[in-house]
Amino acid sequence: MKIYIKNMVCYRCKLMVKSELEKVGLHPVFIEMGEITIKEDSIDKVKAELIKNLESMGLELMDDKRSQTIEKIKTLILEVLNQPEAFLKINLSNYLSENLNQNSHYLSNLFTEANEMTIEHYFIAQKIERAKELLIYNEHSLSEIAYQLNYSSVAHLSKQFKKVTGLTATSFKKIKRSKA
């Protein structure tokens, strides 16, 4: 049986979910971000406890197909951002459409309706989150980060960074350094 969980965004989430599933007596076979396959045919006996445990971790069990599709879109976007920079040159609409076997127009409308932002704006916001992480680690120059995230120039990254965060990348870096 497959179960779907909202807000799984990292490896640590996978470990926590695995632990919670086992605590309630379920046997996970495959755990991917947002999607888990378990041996059991039903979770009815432990559903209430599982929901409570997941919510305490900021996660949510998803029952409806629309929510599952939206979460899959988010997961695929995060996966794209964690790939080598060349992978970011893909056409995102086609990539999502192919991976979810859905029309890109349908996916776009569904996502926008549920999140009050387009897939493109969500993708940009996630790219900026990734840029912020890279700036905090201080291992790459702004030019290297722009290249890694497939921006056409440092100026383009800087403009989007300021638009999304309200700060320049340099100001953000200084603030984070002074708090450390």
C-alpha cells in the first residue's frame, strides 16, 4: 500500500517517518520524499495515532489525489534543485508533466489554485532558498552560485534574490555572518 505525506523535504524526514511508521506497527518497504510503500494493505487501525505523530513533526498524511499531486510537484522541484547544475537547464513544465503523467496546463492550474503562486514562482523561491543555503556555507562565490543555479548572470540572481528576500545577497551574507 502507498501512503502520502506532506512536507517531507529531506533525508532526515525520511528517517523520522520510517521510525514513526515502525512505532505504530507498520512495515515500510520503500520511502521516498512524500511517498511511502508499506507491506500492510491498510492503515485504518493506526491511522489516528500516525496522524497525531506526523503532525507533531510538522508533517501531514494526505488522502486526496490533488494534494498528493501538488506534493509530488514540490518534491520533483526540490529534486531538480539538488541535482548537478546541468540538470537545471531542463524545461520544468515538460519534466513535471512527464514525471507525473499529467498535462502541464492541468498541473499548473492545480498548483496555482492550491498555493496561490505559480509553479514558476515556487521554483524561483526554492532556487533562492538554495542560494541562501550556499551563501551561508560560504563555500562559493556569488558567481559560482549563479552558475550552479542556472542563472544567466550574477545580476539576474541578485535581482531575483532581492525581489524574493528584500535583501541583496551581500547584505544577507553579512547579516548571517554577524548572527553566527
